[in-house]
Amino acid sequence: MFRKIVFPLGFIIISCLVTLALFALVEGSASIYLAFKKVPPAAKVAESAHSEFDSALGWINLPDVERKDHYGPGNHLKINAQGFRADKDYTKAPPQGKTRIVCSGDSFTMGYGVNNQKTWPAFLEQKDPRLEVVNMGQGGYGVDQSFLWYKKDGLKLKHQVHLFAFFVGDFHRMSLEEFNGYPKPYLALDKGQVIPANLPLSEPSSWRPCLARYAGALRELKVVALFQEAGSRPGKRKPLKLVYPMQGEEIVRITGGLFRELEQISRQKDITLAALWLPFEREYRNPRYDHFRKQIKRVVEAQGVRFLDLVPDFRKLPADQLKSLFIQHDIKNYVGSKGHYTAKGNRYMAGLIYEKLNAMPEFKALSLAPFSKPGPLAGARQ
């Protein structure tokens, strides 16, 4: 009698447990599917196809890379044997009769989204046959990494002019010891001297960049939310880990120390140095970064370095021409191209830069051709 009662009861309990397990499996699978459907993984950055880990800089271009239609039809990318974006290799000294300009910077300088001949350094070179312009832009770099790369590889080339370009996001990156899952160095001040920190860097495990790509979808999972809630207040996202406050006084002081060292190097090597603030689309109407930009200008000029600010000229443009200067949608399969300069935008910025360079007596003393205005925006096409 007991067995007749217990056996069916046990069967019912086991059946219920199996049903619950299957329901949990289906529910979990549906949750994962819907999370990744709602928030698809971030596309790869285009630099992942032509860069590699570097223990001093975080990442750096692979040498001798050529990718046809890298950014879409007609937009090739070539990295020379020295790791610079260029269709040729450079001799140690500039060719006879040439004035060489080295351009340090991030993806706005490298020319994310356009081909080699339609970056602003390339357009700058095209403006005067006596110029040779070296593109030392690297995607994702902060001001700190651009500085370290210039010291490591830029000084191997003899040059008369150094343009150190940046946009406001490059200063934000100075606050980070990791970017998109990749470790990076940052700078610190020691008795007024700039020193690199967080070195040597360890090569990231393959899952870290992958995790960064899928972070948005993972945050949608309830189990992840549960663990986050257990470790912090409900609904509160874990803040980004910062070495320094973004746009804080530490960043301003370090920038001053950085340009103090660059000015000393330039003076010793008879190089004309200028800092260059590149505008991005939101700066056209939004004054949010004006105060910080003025702080950077003040600390750079305090070191005796020219500060070329393109924002005031940029804001004089008719509003209906704004969108034509910036890529409006991410390129298929690659994230981050939206917001970078189009070919037309690069050509326009190159015109402004050339105008400002020609207003510098030390640049005009290099016996270059007289200034010619940027010309109308129509012409160069993406």
C-alpha cells in the first residue's frame, strides 16, 4: 500500500522538477536570445585588422599592411614598413627641397573611414609640393599614447615641423588604463617630469576585447543584473574605472608637463612645434568643452608652444554644410567611423591648418609657397 502511494508521488515530483528545469532552460535561452537581439554586439573597430599588441603603447600598426576597400569601395588603407599610414616608406632625412611635417594624433589624424590620400595630413601635403607630411595618427590613442609613440618612432625621422593633433576625447583617454578591453599606458608627473605608468603592459586574453564587444548585451541578462545588484545598489551601473577625473586638473597639469618636454625636444632639434585642436561635430553648437579647451590652450602656451584652435573657424561655417564634413553612419562591420571626417571634411580641415601654419612666422621662415585659401567645400568626395 505504501509503495503504491510513494511511487506515483515520486514520479510526479521528478516530472515537476524536470518540467521546471526545461522551463528554466527555455526561459534562459529566450532571455539570452532577446538580450543579444535587443543589444547586438558592438562591431569590431577597423584598427583590429591592421594593428597588434604593443607592451609600451597598448597597440600599434602592423608593418606593411595593405587592405583594398578597407573602409568601403575606393577607400583603401596602407601601412608602410615603419608602421605609419602611408603609401611609401620614409627616408631618415626629408628629400632635398622638402619640408617634412610629422602629424601626431588619433583616428581623426589617421583618417578613419577614408582612403590614404583623403586624410587631412594627405590633403595638407597636396597643398604644397614642397611639403612631405607623415601621418602618425593611430585609432583609439589618447594624448598620452600619441606622445609616447612620437618619442619612440617619430624622432627616428628628421623633420622640421611637428603638429601634435587631438580632439577632446583624447584627453578623456588619458584618464584610462584600459580602452575597449586593451590595456594602455597612462602618464604621471614626478617632480614636474612626465613619466609613463602602468608599464610594462600585459597582452590581454582573447576574451577581454570580446567581452567589451558583448558588454551591452550581457548587461541585459537578468543573472548579470542579479550579480550587479548583489555587489552594488540596485539599478546603479558600475562606474568606469578612472586613473584621473576626466577633464580634471591632473589632466591639465600632465598636458603641461608633456608639452614642456616636447618643447625642449623641439628646441634641441630645431623643430617647429604646434598643438592642434581638431573639432568634432557636437562642438559646432555645444559649448560644453570650451572651458576645458581654454585650459589646455593656456597650459600649452605657457610652455612656449603654439596652440592652433580650429573650433572658432569651424563654428563660422553655414549650418547646412556641417553634415557633409562628418561621416553620418558607421561603416558596415566596423564601429566608430560615425563622427569622423569625410574626405570633404579632411580637405576643409587641412585648409584651415595650412592657413594657421602660414600665419606662424617660424613656419613662413621655412620658405614655403605662399598661402592659398581652402576653397569651397564642394569637390572631394567620400
